[in-house]
Amino acid sequence: MKNLFDRFVKDESGATAIEYGLIAALISVALITGATTLGNALNNQFDQLSDKLNYKSGS
């Protein structure tokens, strides 16, 4: 029984898998945040361009 417990304590493969999972989750959150920010910035640029085109065509 002690041998089984010693093997369990020394086994770090589960901890490594959890660490890789956390790293993947953090990278995903960073990518989603960056894509959302970029999308909002592009949307604002296109809205401004659309407003300028509509203003000039309405004159």
C-alpha cells in the first residue's frame, strides 16, 4: 500500500496535463479578447467611413 501511495505522490503527469490545460485556456482568452478588440476597432472605422460617404453623397 505504501508503494502505491509513493507512486501516486511522485506521478506528475496529471499536474502537467492540468498546467497545459490552463495555459491553453489563457491563450484562448487572450486571443478572444484581442479579436474582439480588433473587431470593435474595425467596426468603428467602417462606421466612420460610412458616415463620411453618406454625408458627401447627401450634399
